[in-house]
Amino acid sequence: MTIRAVAVGVEIAPTRKVVYQRALARQSFSDDSIHNDEYTRGKGYPGALVSAYVLAGYMSEPMVAFFGPSWFTTGRIDLTFIGRGVQQGDEVSCRGVVKEVVDEDVGNCRVILDVWMEKTDGTKAVVGEASALWAGRGERRDPVT
């Protein structure tokens, strides 16, 4: 096994997605819904906004890859949705960088990340913070691949 250190400034592996929300493709929304193309275009957006819960799910995927099972039991995420939103068919990257490593208890630390979702043009649509416990005080034992 190798030992990989976790330190401030370490970037996590990004995930890339083409955004798709089945409900936007299959159902209609009320005339004053942010999920209605005509309404949101009238408010200056490029189209209907993808639901926050879908985007939060996309943001969780790199957290699972980075933290492993600890994400499900000790993970925390706080997201803010900014700018002109995310629309059906947008290509996005979910990214993060270690902001802080804090000792929590014997043998564990909490790794705190700055996280964000950006579109292909670099525009951020989601920003926030995520964290989870990390065994081994900033070291993670991974199988060599």
C-alpha cells in the first residue's frame, strides 16, 4: 500500500458531466417556475434552471471518490448557487481543493475543501465547502494501482 498525504492546496480529481435532469425533459412546470424555459428567459437566464438537488448530487460524486466511505457517515457540504445557473445540456466540472486539515480526535482529522462547479467557459455556477473525517492525520492508505 502507498501512503498519500493530504495537505492544503491539494486538488481533488474533478468529475465532468453533461447536465441532464429527466424532469426538465419530460414534464412541464408552472408558468412562474424557474424550471420553465419561457419564464427564466424572461428573467434574463439562458433557459430553465436545473434543480439544486441534481447539482448537489453532481457535487457529491468527487467527494465520494476523494473521501471514500467516510463521506457517507461524516461528510458535510454547504453550497451556494450563483450566476446564471445551470441549464439542461451544459457541460460542467465539479472541482475542489484542500483548504484546511484539522485534528478532530485520536487518529483522525477533518479535511475541509473549497468546492465549486464550473461550466466549460470557466464560469462558476456553484461554490461552497465540503469536509469529512480522514483517518491517519492527513495520510490515506490506498492500494497501488
